[in-house]
Amino acid sequence: MVLLGNTEYFKGIEEISYEGKTSDNPLAYKFYNPDQLVAGKTMRAHFKFAMAYWHTLCGTGGDPFGPGTKHFPWSTSSDPYRAAEEKADAAFEFITKMGFEYYCFHDFDLIDEAATLAESEKRIQHIVSYLKEKQSASGVKLLWGTSNCFSNPRYMNGAASNPDFEVVARAGAQVKIALDATIALNGENYVFWGGREGYMSLLNTNMKLEQDNIGRFLNMAKDYARSQGFKGTFFIEPKPMEPTKHQYDFDAATSINTIREYGLQDDFKLNIEVNHATLAQHTFQHELQVAANAGMLGSVDANRGDYQNGWDTDQFPNNFLETAEAMLVFLKSGGLQGGGINFDAKTRRNSTDLEDIFLAHIGGADTFARALLLADAIIQKSPFEDLLGKRYGSFDSGKGADFVAGKLSLTDLYAYANENGEPKQTSGKQELFENILNQYS
Ligand code: XLS
Ligand code: NI
Ligand code: NI
């Protein structure tokens, strides 16, 4: 059902439906078939696709070299309350026309921040009750909320890691209000992305105090949300740099350490973003695997970087072969715990038609769907799993199995090696694995 506000913003675009690979309709899904079962679950349930409020409704294409290029027909009112309602109308029209079920926001994506904390809170409360009505009328849900503690100049030295307690407290107040909003909207999760939680120079930084303060801050936020009845999961979203030179939650492994060091492992998991993985010199699938190994694969921010530069370009995903490698990890680790696939991605600065926002999300959803189908076929039909099993077969029986069971000592290894001579050479067969990926695509 398409839910409209007073105005229809995306005129001429109807609900996007699945038409299959042979369709030439650019405004149709070619691979994302929401009700299709893959590995025992519908595609809709596997992915829980979400629209990111900030890029889709707020990002007009400005960059360090020039202003925005996109003339969005919403948020035109000079009254911040009305402008926010228009944006919410556009958001829900878009989400329902896409056939998505979820959205994600930062507090001040929803409505402009005011001059005082009290007025800002009033604004948030107003738009939250407006969104609440839109959610119950449409069935659209909140995947996660977060607070923007990085754009306002007051956060130039960080938020929870700020060297000044005044700013730390201000960030705490903002997070409390964002948690209240998330809880009021039945948000399923809450994200912490520490945009400026890091440093530019170690010369002026007390790293230990800053990191301990982040640990205290996250515990306070968790305790408060739980006291208010929040049952969802908290996610840390790792990113190595940008805007800071060095961000504390550098990558999945580093963030898992943060979670464990500050005793947050029962409440926190990770939100893995593709372009953040590549900025950290990892692949997306590497980060998913690290998170899954720790039981912390919570959610995904879907996008991609650019092979020729190192920025967080937040492009929509379009490489299904690469994404299939990630979907292998996804399927084999049982999917996401609590989260979904949030398109933290933006159309290019010169993609100025409103239609482009649809085309981009369709492409992203189709890329994930095609990749999921490929990964499932590889697991179910190809020799892939057998080959992988064989590669580690020496641990299945004999001394190898004893080793895995923790029954051997170093002197046992010594004795075994002495008896058995030089190990035989065994190929890793990487090219064969790569060929299978191609063959089943
Ligand atoms: C920025 C991050 C941000 C988070 C939410 O690079 O991806 O958008 O997802 O604060
Ligand atoms: Ni990002
Ligand atoms: Ni993100």
C-alpha cells in the first residue's frame, strides 16, 4: 500500500515490483523478489532493507568544492516543523513505493537542530509523534536510530571522547533524547558511529582517558535505554578514519575489543559498512567474518567505495560477484542478529533526477539479491563446501582432531613431526574457488 501525505513527491513512480531478469523496465526489480524463499527464509526477511534518512532525504550533493545540486521538493517550508513533516511525508512515500519495510535516522536528519537543547528536544518530540502515526499507517518500522554527534561545531574535538567534560555532558543529553526517540518509535536497534571519536594528533591527546570515557559513556547509554524498556541491540559501527585521522573504532576487531574491554558484550554487536571496511584496508567479507566469529554480526550499512581513491564515497552497491563473497559469510553465519541492510549510500552529485534515487536503491537491492542467490547456489550445489572441508580435513581425525580438542601439548607436536617427516605440499586452490564463483553466477 502506498501511503501519501498531502503532496505526492515522486510523481509518476508507482510501487516497484519484481519483474525478473528479462524485464527492461528500469523501475522494476530484476533479482529482488521479496517473497522468494532462499535458504529457508524470504529475501525480505534475510535483508530487512532500510532507507537511510540522511542520504536519501537530506543529501543534496554538496562537496568540498561546491554546493548541493539537487533540488528536493520537500523541506521547502521556512517553518522547521512543517519542513520536517514534508520530509517525513517524502520518506514514507519513498519507502513504501520501494516496498521496503525499514528506515534509519540520525536525530537531526528528522528535523533541524534548534539554538537550544530544550527547543531541539521539543522539535524531536514533535516529529517523533508525526512519524509514529506514519509508521502505524504504513507498517514501516525503524531499524535503528542514532544521534549526530559529529556535525555541530561543538563536537570538533569529539563527543564522548571530548577533552572537555562540558561537551561530553552535552553529547550525553543528545544521546538521551535520541534514545527516547528511538524507543518511542519502537526502534529495533541503536547505533553508535564515532565520527569524531578519535584524534588528529597524539601530541595533544590523552588516548587512555578518551577511550575510557567512551566506555563509560556507552555503558551509561545502555543502562539508561534498558531502564526505559529498550529491548533492542546496540551496534558500534567501525570506521578507521574520516573525519578524524584516526578513529578509535577502527575496524571490526578493534571495536570488538572496545565492546569486551568495557563489558558491553551482552548488549552490543557491530554494524559493518562496506566502504568503512575497504577504508580500513579490509574487504567487506573480512569484516563480516570477524564480526560473525565473535557472535557480533548485527547489521550492515550497504554501499561501496571507489577502487581508484580512498574516500568514503558511499556509492550504491553494484558488484554482485564481490557481494556474493560477503553473502557466503552472511549465509554461513546465520545472517544478521537483529539488524538489516541499510543503504548508507548516495546517488552521485550529478544524478539529479528524483527517479535516480529509486534506480539507485533498486540496483542496490538487486545486487544483494543476486549475490544471495549465487551464494546459496554455491553452498547448495557446487563442490565448494566439499573442497573447503577437504582443505581442513587433517583436523577431522587422528592427531589433528586431538589437537582441535585441546588434547595435545607442544611436545606431542614435536614427537609427531619427528615421526612424520617433512609435510607434503598442498595447494590452496584459490583459482578453483574463484572459478566456481564465476561458474554459478
Ligand atoms: C559515516 C557513517 C554514518 C553512520 C551513522 O561514515 O556511515 O553515516 O552510518 O552515523
Ligand atoms: Ni560511512
Ligand atoms: Ni554508516
